[in-house]
Amino acid sequence: MPLSWNEIKARALTFSRTWADAANEDSEAKPFWIDFFEIFGITDKRVATFELNVKKLGSAQGFVDLFWPGMLLVEHKSRGKDLDRAFQQALDYFPGLPERDLPQLIIVCDFARFRVHRLATGGKEGETIEFALQDLHKHIRLFGFLAGYKVQEIKAQDPVNIKAAERMGRLHDALKASQYEGHPLEVLLVRLLFCLFADDTGIFQPAQAFRAFIEERTAPDGSDLGPRLAQAFQVLNTPEAKRSPALDAQLASFPYINGKLFEESLPMADFTAAMRDALLDACALDWSAISPAIFGSLFQSIMDAKARRNLGAHYTSEENILKLIGPLFLDDLHAEFDKVKNNRNRLFEFHKKLRQLTFFDPACGCGNFLVISYRELRLLELQVLRASHQLSGLAGQQSVDVHSLIGVDVDQFYGIEIEEFPAQIAQVALWLVDHQMNLRVGEEFGLYFARIPLKTSPHIVHGNALRVDWETVLPAERCSYVLGNPPFVGAKFMDDAQREDARAVFAGIDNAGLLDFVAAWYVKAARYSRLVPRAGVEPAHPRTAFVSTNSIVQGEQVGVLWSWMLAQGIHIQFAHRTFSWSNEASGKAAVHCVIVGFGREDKPGKVIYEYADIKGPPHATAASTINPYLVDGPHVIAAARMTPICAVPAILNGSIPADGGNLILEPEEKATLVASEPGAEQWLRPYLGAAGFLHNEMRFCLWLKDCPPQVLRSMPQVMARVRAVQHMREKSDKAATRQKAATPTLFTENRQPDQGNYLAIPRTSSENRRYLPLGYLSAAVVAANDLQLVPEASLFHLGVLSSLMHRAWVDVTAGRLKSDIRYSVKLTYNTFPWPDLPNNLELNQPPALMQKAQAAIETEAQAVLDARAQFPGSSLADLYDPLTMPPALLKAHHQLDAAVDKAYALCGGKKSYASDAERVAFLFERYQQLTSLLPVAGKKARAPRRSSAPAPVAGDASA
């Protein structure tokens, strides 16, 4: 075990006095440095080499005065000599050193003075410090890493995490190519990970002991590396008292690890010289700087060659993990600590509470959430120890034995992981972060602290979380918090095994086939938390928070999942609304996520975290109630309807050809057909789907609804297409389609208006657009099935549907296709609570005010169309791209929004809204009001006063 800092400082003072008069390099340098190492308790003469022969810059031979590979290089001179020249001499040796042997420190010394240049540790690269021999004790922490004291700032985005994964990846590939694979390979890599970390963090003594063992005790060709590793693993699994007295001294210096990490006997691995070099290259990295939370996922990704191409994209950022654990438990614990930190008894009780908390991730992967949670809990405990230290009057004293005071341990953390390898990594990652935190405690209190041999272990179960009874992993009465990031798999993209797992969990929930895979964890957590509450323990029931794709709080899934969750007595306690879950790795597609914290307690102090920019930071907003759409509003769920809740025109899906592509023509095909059969032009109509409508990409269709038989027969090419439609429908698996083979000239579903204009709404639209791109089309333009249409829609309807108010409703009720909006007839249009109309039977305001509000909306809606018309060559996609939207059009929309907000203000809304969440909260209140007034079997709604739709303009993609 490393010496305490007090002991090291005392030895440094003795060293300075002993060597105060030394002057001659030739006779005194070697014993000087042997004594220097003994300051840190290093007595093994093999750690460093004196007078190492190295090829210098320019191919000349030179001799390094002292060299410890990967640690330090010393150039020593007699007293009074030029240290600048000595430093340059040291640099000249670098070209002759293997990259993996490059030192962390360069030291030049003339007995009286030390000049230390730090190359690559702790973020202080390039720093040079010079001091006198008598001041060595003041600067002794520069050399703390020699004794195992190496507390570093662990950075998630640090390139060392990527380098480490890449080097382990090369070793993995080489071993797998030698037919060493599967479970033995995974266990071997996990063991090597632990050894590499132990080599740089004081677990193995002296530092780099594992690397030295490989370099010094195995053949350069790698032929005996496998057996020697097996022997080392056996030693690490054997208590010191039970080891053979004849055991090699270098092996005997390794500590007993325990924890069953080295217990299993593995098949012997065969190594080559290249594989040995790959392992030594991995040893050369500074593993003390590795983030266990991040490296676990990177390490897992090396098992997949495709995933490895984008290392760095396969982990959950610490920032996003903290978004979840902060409001789930960490913020409350810090607040409680602030209240008790000046009271010794209450502080003692709070410390006991920290030890009693338990954390459970039922989809833990490599343990990211558990690792960060454990680290933050240990950091809080360190604050508790610091406060207790001060209250006891011991502030400033070091060498305090904190071993007995540390309470928080890895056995408070539980997880389930379906794959074996990540489950093993999760366990080791928790041990690694435990040791990192022990180093930090030792640094603060001056006494090295390590839990070796391992006496406690995390409880990571290798199993299927949807099949395993969570009670067998951690009884609910002992569980404090459930947390994690369950798999993101859409309802339509589950494989057969996932579908079966989900079906078993969703038993008894109506329409559960609509739910994404992640919803199964919500259901299991709700059932888990309803078990007997814990008496006198906070929290009384487990509190849960999951990261999820935002689809579970949007569209049709809300009614299925949250109707059931609310019925179980579940309350949403905090929520992050939609944000972008991504990192800076190139090629990594962002996922739009939410975080939902929930439990059985209706906690006060609920918080909604809003994102003005989904890629930016959130701002917290207090909420009295958080509904399933993650807004501060009533627990109301929009139910799918066949008709609108307000007196507005019905919306229709476009027409369906079901033609195998034979009735639809591209512009070139149309030109060819008309050139050969001019009579066909009469029967061709413009045809637009959502994409064509948005991008001005017109196609055409054969519209043969009224075509006389003799005319049809006079067009052989058209006849051939009709015949092909008939054959296609006859072969269909669907009976309804086969029946339509009898009328091959017609679309199977014709919903096209016969005259006038209609309002077109693309079913799918980019979520990046702030406004929905709607527009009028002539009835002569046939709308495809993915272009929804509202016949008889007035400027008033266009204005309201184009507003931010409607867009906010769309965001929570529409479905999603990937991240794009998928506008829903039943859940979005038909449930939308419109402002009061002048001809409604019941009005909240006098008719004159409502008529004025409606007229204002119509005026501003026309202004939007006029602004579009200023750019006749632009498509709707051009006009509504946030980067290219013309200022004139944006201004027109702002004025339209103001008019729509005024109309809603007349029926209870605010004058202005700070966020979309505020809009949605109001709309749900209005929805609740309107739906409570609907009759059970209502009469047909009266149509509103109409302002006739204008003729289509170029900006509406109708030309």
C-alpha cells in the first residue's frame, strides 16, 4: 500500500538534508536517485534503468542517465551545470524511444535544483516547474503518481477514452483472429482492463508493475504470454497468506483482488509478437484518466467492427445522465445536506441515509447510469466527511483514517443486462470508479485508501429484464430509485423476441401493440413500485426515471400507455421535454428524447425542463401537475375521434390508386404518352403527394372516372396500363383489393373533391419547420393518400391551422416517422380545440368581438399567402426551411400568430405565451372544456361562416 502523504513529505525533508552537499554526477547521481525513489516507498531497483543506451536525434548514440518507461526520464548533471542544455539533451533522446515508452515527466537536476517538465498528465501538458532541493517537500505532489496518488479530472470527451478503446480493439481483433473468441475472450479483455487501470492508479505497486511484468518476464515473440497471464491471474485470485513461498517475487508483489474477477479458469490464449506489442501499447496509455462511465460503452463497441468505425457515438454523455439523476435524487440530497451540514448529529444521520439508498437500472448496459450515480453519491459523501471533519475541529489535519468512515459502497447498486459482456463491464466499471473516488478521498485526507481485496460487489444480473422478476434482483421494499436508458425500438421495428417479451409485459393493456419497446419498462416499473411501501424510509416507494424516445408522450401511444399508468396511481414528478440526445461524433444521428420521472407519490415541487433549443441547455419551470404530454395541465388525454370536436370542415386522406404504379406517370412518361396518344392528355390530371406538394415536384395520374369505353379502347398504351392494374389487383393478398380488380380504371379509394379548392396538409413534414406548410390546391389536382385535404376550408381555417398554437398541438398529438411529424386525422385535427366561432351555440364573448377576431385571422392568413407569392420560384420546402424562410413570410406568420392568440384570449387564453408548453397546457384545458360539452350522440355540427378560399397561388405549389 502506498505511503501516506505525511510520511512521504517527512522522507522528502530527510532526503533534502542528506543530499544538501552532493555535487559530483559520476559518483553520486545513481545513489541520489535510488534514495529519491525510496521517498515513495519504491525499493525495487528494476523499475528504472541507469545509463540506457538510446539512438539520439541524428542517429548518434547516447545514454539516458535514468529512464522509467512511460513514467519519467532523468538527465542529471554535476552541481552548477547548465540545466537548459541538459533539458535539450533529454529531448534529443525522444526519437530513439518507442512511442509507448515516452515518459510523463522529464526531470533535469544538478543536485541543488530540480526542473520538472510535465508532458502528459492531468491536463497540465507543457508545464515546467523549477525548485531548489530544500523545497522538494513543497512540490512532492508532482511525483505522487510514482506512489499511486494520481487523482485526475476525468473527462468524458477526453481523447484518451477513444485511444484506449481503439488499442483494446486491436488486441481484441488479433485474439479473435487466432480463434480465441466468445466468453473466454470477453472475460480476458475485462481482466486486462482491470489490470491496466490498476497499473496506473496505485492498486499495483510499484506503478506500471503489470507492464513491467509483461516486458521483463515474457518472450518478445509472445509465445509464453498466454501462460504468464494465466499465472498472474491465478496470483491475483489467491490471498497472500495462501501463496507459495517459492512464488516469484515480481508476481508475489501483486495484491489479492478477490471479487471473483479472476476466479474462472480460462482456456489458454496464444499470442504472437504483434499481439504482445498490442498489449504493451495499451499498457502505455495513462489509464488513470479513463472515464469508467464512458469507456464501458466504448469498450463494448469494439466487439462490433461497424460500431468501432464511429467510436465516441456509442455512449451516453455524462451531461445527459446528470439531467436524469439530478432531479431524481441528487438535487434533493444536496439540498438536504445544505440543511444539516452544520449540525453534527443531523449530519451523522444524513450520512447513514446515504449508505441505505439503493439504485436499480433494469437495462444497465455497461453501467453508465450506475457509474455516474455512484460517483456523484461518493462526491456528496466526501462533502459530508469534509463537513464532519470541520465540525470535529480536525480541519487541515491529514493522515486521518477515513477507511472506517466511508459508508457508500458499490453493493448499493443493482442492474439487469441482457448481454453478458456489458454486464461484466458494468461490474468492473463500478469497481474502477470506486477506486477513483478512493484516490480522491486519499488525496484529500492524506492517507491512501483502497478497497483491495474487493469485499463488496455490485449486483449486476445477466438476464432479460422483461422476463426476470425484478423482486428477485432487488425487492421493491429495499429499492430507492429505478433509473436508466431502456432500448429505443419503435413498435413497428421490434424483432420477434422483443415483441414476445413486450407482449408478456403488456398483458391486460388495451391496444398495447401500438407501444414502443421502452414502454415495457414503464409498465414493469409501475407494477414494481406498487408493492408494499417502506415504513419510515424516504422515498416510501421506489421513484423511477427513464430516458425515452419522445414518441411515448406524443400521439396515439399517450392514450394507451398513460391511461393505464395514471390508473395505477402513477404521478409524473419531473420531466425533460423533447431534447436532442447526441454527441459530437461525426455521423451520429441525433435522437429526440424525453426524460420522465415518476412514482406513486404526488410530490410537491414538480419541475418541467423546457428547451428553447433542443440542442441547448434547459430551463426549469415549476409545475403543479405534469400531464402525460409533459406540460403543466390537467390529466386529460386526447382520444382519437372520427369527427372534429368543433364545428369545422371534415378532413380527409387523399385518394389511393393501388395500381402498382401503372396509373401514375412522371413528367417524362406523360410527355411520351401524349406524344404517341394525344387523346390521353384529356384524361391526365396533376397528381401530388406530400413530397411533391412540398417540393413543387408534380406528377400526373390517369383519371379515367368518366372516360367512355370507346375512348379508352382507342388508346392502346392507356389500355395496357389499365390491364396491368387489373392483373396487379387480381394477385393481391387483400380481398378488398382483388374486388377492385373489376374496376381497374379507377382509384380504389377516391376522396377527391369535384370542384373548388381544398386545403392541403402533408401527412409527413420535417420537425425542423416552425410552421406547418399548408396551402390551397385546385380540385383538378389529385391528392395522393399522404396528402390530407380539407374541402371547403376558409382563410380562417388556414390561419388557425398555420399558427403556432396549432403547431404546439401537433407536436404532442401527431405521430412520428423517424423524427418527422406525421399528422393525424383522428388524434390531431379532430381533437384540436379551435377558438370560439361566431355561430357557436354557446359563446364566451359577444358575437361582435368573435367576428372581429375571425376577420383578423382571415386578413393575416391572406397576408401569409401574399408573402409566399412574392417568391414564385420557391417551393414550400424552400419557404419554410428555418435557414431560408424569407423575413417577409416570417413577419406575416408572427402577425398571424398574434391574431390567433387574440382569438383564443377571448375564450380564456393568455395574451401571450412564453413557450409551446404553455400553449399546450391551455389547449388541454380548452379541450377538456369542449369535450365535456359534447353530446353522447350529437347532431351534425353547423358549419362556420365561410370566407371563401382564394385561388391557388404559385407559392402554394398548385401550378
